[in-house]
Amino acid sequence: MRVVVGLLLLLLSLCGSGAQGDGGGLGEVGEIREFQETAPRDAVEESTEQTTKQTTPDIWAEVRALRDMVVELKVELRNMEAIVKDSESLVNELKTELIVTKVYVEMLQRDNSVQETRLTAIESKTSDLEKENADLQTRLSSSESELLLSKSRIDQLERENAVQETRLTATESKTSDLEKENTDLQTRLSSSESELLLIKSRIYQLERENAEKPKVAFYTALTNAGHVGPYNTDITLKYSKVFTNIGNAYNPATGFFTAPVKGVYYLQFTLLSNLTGHMGVLVYKNNQRIMYNVEWNKGTHEYFTNSVVLELLAGDEIHLDLPSGKSVYDNADNHNTFSGSLLFPL
């Protein structure tokens, strides 16, 4: 580089000399010519002048060559200066670009640090995702197996559903018929319910009426003493063995049955005698005789039974009398009985 600079300086100096030579050389020639015309010519001077005349053309030729070289070098120098200027401009641009590049590198370094942090986090997350992916793969395999089973089950259910749809169609048809039948039954049920309400109302009314009606029934036997009679006068038979006495209308101490309410009553008696002779019974309503039964006994066990249906007022009394000279027989077998009940009140 120093050699080049030296050559450039030499060429510049030569160019300057050449420029002077171009102008001054011609002047020198003129001076020489003028000197030849005016100065005294001696031998030495003539010899020098001749030598100068001989050497001058060669020098000027070299000078012109050097001048041309200097001109070329100037042109090249200008080109070099332009190149240098372009290089300086390029260097400035490169410096600017270098500064920008440094800034960009610093930014990239910061970004790289951030990216490394993010990369570390992403790698950690990637590791977690890989583990999760492995779990998901396992679950996916299980799900696929379960899905296959589900598809098989779905196919089975679809077939069953087809069968069910067929049955459903038949059931719907049957349901429609049943609905019609149900409508008819609902109508009949409504009618029956209405009728049932009336019946229940009537039953309730009858139950109330029946609850208000007295309940009267009795059943008795005469005695365990054996023979009763004969006596010289009529006596009231007192049936002392009471088996049933609903309503307490029969009094075993007196042998009287007293009607508690007005109504129709059913009364019955049975007699037994084992003595030869007549046996009989009298039936009284209050003091009115309403029946007299008598029968001859040959000495064997003879029975007879009779009954009456009487309309009695509340307080009316019924009792049985043994006629004079007649006898009956009773024991633990209850051969002589007296019973009765209220058929219905009036």
C-alpha cells in the first residue's frame, strides 16, 4: 500500500513537472534559439549547443511519454478517487448497517434469551403433553375397545328396537282398541258409580234406620227339675234357662216377654210330657188368651210345637201358662223351649 502511495506521489510530481515542461520547454527552445542569434559563438559553446541539440529531442520524447503516463495516471487516480469515495460511502453504509446489525444482534440476543426461556417452558410443557398424550393413547385404546363393544351393543339394540317397534305397532293397535273399550268402560263405570252412589246412599240410609231399629231375639228352656204339674189351677211357666236375650225383652223371673217397640214378632214354643194324660199350654197377650194347645199322651215321650206371628205394641206382654191338670217334663236336654224375635218394626 505504501509503494502504491509513493508511486502516486511520484506521478503527481512528474505531472507537475511535465506541465511546466509543456509550457516552459517551448520557451526554452525559443530562448536557445534567441541565444544562438545574439550570443557570441565560441567553440566550446558550439560544441555544447550541438550536444544539447542532440539530446533535447530524446528528453522531450521521454517527457511526453511521462506526461501521457501522468495523464493516464490522473485518469486512473480520478477513477481511484471515485472508487475510494464509493468505498467510503460503502464503508459508511456498512458502518451504519453494522450498527444496525449490532442493534439487531442485541435484539436477537434478548429475543433469544426470551425464546430460550419460552423454549424451556415449551419443552417442559411438551414433556407434560407427551405424558398426557401417552395417557390419552391408553384411554383412547380403552375407548376404542369400549366403542367397539358399544357399536356391537348398538347393533343388538337396533335389532331389538326393530322387534320392539313391531311389537309397539301391534301394542299401539291393541292400545287403540283398549282405549275405545276403556272409553266404553269409563262410560259404564260412570253410570255404575252413579248407581253405586245411590246404592251406598240407600245402604247408609238403611243402616241408619237399622241402627235406630231395636234388635230383639230370645231363646229359653224351662227347667232341669223334671216333671212340672199337674196343678189344680193354671200357672205361668217361667223359662229359667236363658240362652239368648238380645234387647233384654224377656224376663226369666216372671216368664214374660215385653215388646220394646211396635212391630211384628215371631214367637214359638215346644212341649214334652212322658206321663199318661193330657199335656197342653195357653198363650196370652197381656191378659188375652190367643192360643190353647192340648194333646193326649199315652205315657211315652210326646212332643208338639207351635208358633205365632203377632203384631205387638210397645209394652205388650206375652207369656205361657200350664193349664190345670196338665203336666210337662224338662231336664238338661231342654225339651221345653220358648223363643221369639222382632221381624220388623212398624
